[in-house]
Amino acid sequence: MDSEQFLKLDNQLCFAIYACSREITRLYRPFLDGLGITYPQFLTLTVLWEHKRLTVKEIGERLYLDSGTLTPMLKRMEALELVKRVRGTEDERKVYIALTERGEQLREEALNFPEKCIPHFGLTKDEYLGLLKQMNEMIESLQKVTR
């Protein structure tokens, strides 16, 4: 493919990933609306379901979000009683974000949601896992250049 061809929108990997991300978010929307949360809130809950409690910095690192974006969202989630701030027992200066009982309950409702979505991706489970592996490798490779 020559340089002119690479400049076409349909040949831009970044655009294909961007458009795919938007379509996946659109697929998730009815489910998330049913839970009363946004996609970024769902991702935050997903990280907390896995780790139970994290600092704002740790959540930001996992989600590739800066604190200026994350802090207001966490405040909204706190108002929705999904998360709470917890002072560290070993160091009271350290503040963790932890799930509330309501945040934990949403986990049960979300448990089989990702598996329900996979068939809509037009991929077998093995293809899905292979693509996920490739995407994670690409993220790792890009971080070496961008960080």
C-alpha cells in the first residue's frame, strides 16, 4: 500500500479502533442504562470488582484516565452510592476508593453481560480472545513510545 492509500480513512487503524469502540459502547448502552451507569463508570466498577479497593491514581493507571477526568466521575459515583472513600489503616493520608454494598450488587447484575456481547462482535470465543491478546500487545507496544 502506498502513502496515498494509507491516508484514506478506511485504511487508518486508529479510525477503525475508534469506530469499533463507539459501536461497542452503543451495544453496551441499553444494559448500562438499565443499571443507571455510564460506560466509564462501568469500567471503574469493573476495576473495583477485581481489586476491591484502589487509590484514585491506581484506578487512573488501569483505565488510562487522568485525575482531572476521574475525580469528577468518582464524585458522581459516590453520590449514586456506588463507591466510597476509605482512609488507609496503615497510612491515614492515603485515601482509597472502595465499593459500597450497592456497587457490589451491580456486579451480580453485570456478571454475564460481557459473555452475552461476544456473539454480537461477529467473532468466535477463540477469535475474541486472540484479538484481545493482540490489542493488549498493541497497547503495551504503544506505551513504550508514548510514555
